Amino acid sequence: MNNRRRIIGVVTSNKMTKTVVVEITRKYRHPLYKKVVYSSMRLKAHDEIGCQIGDEVRIVETQPMSRDKRWAVETVIKRETRTSDQGVGE
């Protein structure tokens, strides 16, 4: 194993060619006020696997591929299952 950082997140966009946007959310307690705080980051990652929106993926840091891309999709942890009925109003 190497020393590269690995993060688990959810794919929120796959409209670009070989690029996905992964959202990483984390929850922590504020050190002074003791309130639970939610924060999220959106990172662009190189995708050779063909991820879909909603997939849970592990991304690994790489050398810069473009101005915004510094991450690559390593594996898909959980595939999003979509039914054909979604989005249809009744």
C-alpha cells in the first residue's frame, strides 16, 4: 500500500467526459460550542470505471491531471440502483 490519501464519497455528477464530481460529507463536534456541524466538499475525480450518480466510491489522490482534477476513482463501493419509475408524477 502507498501513502496516498483515500476518501469515500458519493458521485453527484457524471456529465463530463471521464470525470465525476464526488461529494464528501463529514460530521464533527465543534470544539468550543459542542454543536454537531456538517461540512461537505465537492471534488472532481478521474473516472475510467463509468460511475453513475448516487454510487458510493473510494477516490485516491493522484498527480494533477488538469486544473481541477487531483483525484481518481479507485473502486465503486456500492452501486446505486435506480428504477425506471423514478421521476414520473402521478
